[in-house]
Amino acid sequence: METPPMTHPEMPAAEIVEAAPSSSGAAPSSSGAADSLWGLPRQPAGCPQCGRAYLVEAAHLGQACPGCATGRLEPQPVRLRPEPPELLVPFQQSPSDLRPIFDRFVKPVWLRPDEFNTHTLLQRLTPINWPMWLVDGDLSGSWQAEMGYDYQVKSSQESYAQGGWKSRELIETRIRWEPRLGQLTRHYDNAAVPALNEADSITARIGATQARQAVPYRPAELGQAAIRIPDLHPENAWPQAQAALHQAAAEECRQAAQAQHLRSYAIHAAYANLHWTQLLQPMYATYYLDDQGRPQIVLVNGQSGQIGGPRRASQRKGCLWSAIGLGLSAFLLFIYLLLVLAGRSMPGLNSLAVLTLCMALGAGVLAIVPAAWPWQWNRSQQPPPQPGI
């Protein structure tokens, strides 16, 4: 018997995965032992500071949270889908490939915090796989839209040049809009929708992953990477999944109508046989501490190498160099006064006194630059809120 279509489909259930098997030896309430999730020696852990959750190896417990770098990863139960991911995008950038990327990222900042350097960023590097939902399902319903068809209009343009009128033929492409409606029944595979609330923020920083390079999930492909656990569950991600399915349906309707354009598309659809899986995408996370000791998270796309994150200049170093410059200026002014006094008995020192005064004034003016530059740089950066990873 066929499954009846659903206008408001039921969402798949997640299970609570315990942080570790109970000491009494009773079986945990999850679909498998906490130390063997998705065929991996992983266990759930979370950060008490930011609330983000991961699957990590036991050796990573107690390390800095890759999402905020202020808390430490602790074992905790998590809400997790029992089945393993469907697809995985492999890392194409190795840690050794990131050195020149970090060099280019750091170089434009003239006065940097002590920790903002390539060595520190590489030392704190954490590979992470972050998820997207993949939704398969059947869609059926009635639709209507306006289809646009290109057509060409021939006209002529008259112009006066070189003592006479000349005619030039013009061909203009216009769109003819026609209403269309119909019925559609289709099956769609792997409509990709966010599984994290911060997915758009992450993509804005490091670019989108090319999912066509994904391979079937194999535990061996993950290595030691931490796995970010979705915080946008299917019931909350469904509106975006529905929009992705409707977009795919709209494109098929346009192709079926042999139109070049489409607008005002609307469909009243029902859904059946929905299946939710995950796509894991590669990313690196690292951090440095700014002048105030606040962690600044830097992300790198593990596929393309695109990097993103705040680049903070050091106001403290700027003020230090300004103080040194002002001190030098004051010292030169003192020398100038001595030369002026000595010039009363030795007139030949007057020219040297004038030169010393110019140097003192120049050093005083230049001393403003180191203090002003970090302030102006940080103000121009205005980094967006740091995403969860």
C-alpha cells in the first residue's frame, strides 16, 4: 500500500546519546554505544560556555572548544540522529597547505597582537566536519506560474553623421509572459538545507562547499576531525527544505514549458517518503587572543582554502610605539635646548640646533601614526558575529 502524501509531513525522530556507558553496565538509551558512533571511536561532548556540541575522540575532552575557545569540551548527552551521514566532502587542504594561506591572512596587519601569527594559528588548528541536511522525497501537487519566452524585435536607428543620415538596424530581445498551470509529481534527491543555525554566517566567511565532490560516507575518511552536531533539527529546517523542493519543482516546470524565464510561481504540494540524511563538509578552526585576551576565531574552508575571521590590530603595541616616538621627540627637544644655549658662545651650533628641532617635531608628528593606525584598522574591519562551528 502506498504511503499517503503529507501536506505537513512528520519529521524523523532523534535519540538521546549518552556521553559514556553507565557504570552499572546497563545499555545506554542511544542506538549504539557512546564510544562507537557512526562506526567511529567518538563520543558526544559539549562546551558549557557556548552550548555547542560535537562528536570527538576521548583524547580531545578537556581541550578548548573550537567554536568559542573560551570553554572546555566536556562529556554530555546530545540529541542525535542514529543513522550515519550519507555523504562526506573530503579535506583537500592539508595543514601544511595552510601556511601560505595564514601568511597572506596575517600580513596586511601592521601592528598585530603577539598571538596573531602563522605559527600560533597552525598550532591551534582543529579539523571539523560540519553538517548539512540532505532531504529526499516525493512531491505532488498543482502549480501555476507565468512563463517568459524570449523573442526578438527588429528596428532601425537613424543618425546624422558626415553630412548625411544613416540607418542602423537594431535587434532587441524582449520577453513575452504567458500564464501556465499544471500538475506535477516528482521524486527529488539530496535537496541541501542548513543543519546549523550559523550555516549562513560560516558560508559568508569561507564560501560554499562544492557538494558534487562528495563521496559516500566512510569512517576512515574522517581521521581525527571533530564532527559538529546539528542544532537546527528537521522540524525547524523543514521550511527551508520545502523551499528547496519547490525551487527544484519550479525549474522542472520551466523546462517542461520550454520557457526561458519564470515568475510568480506557486504550488500547492503534498509530500511523501521524506528521508533525511547528512552531508559532512570540511573546515578548519583556529584562534588567537587579542589585546584584551579575547579569542578571535579564524575559519578555513577545508576544500577551497578560503579563509575568514577577524584580523585585529594591537592598540597596545601602537600606543607603545607612540610613547617611544614621543620620548624620542622629547629627547631631541632637550638636545635642541642644549644646542641653543651652547650656540650663544659657539654660533656654529645654531644650524645644528635648527636641524635637531625639525627632527624633534617630525618625530612628534610621526609618533601619532602607531596609535591611530590600529584604531582605524579595527574600526574598518568591523567583523561580523563569530559563527558557531
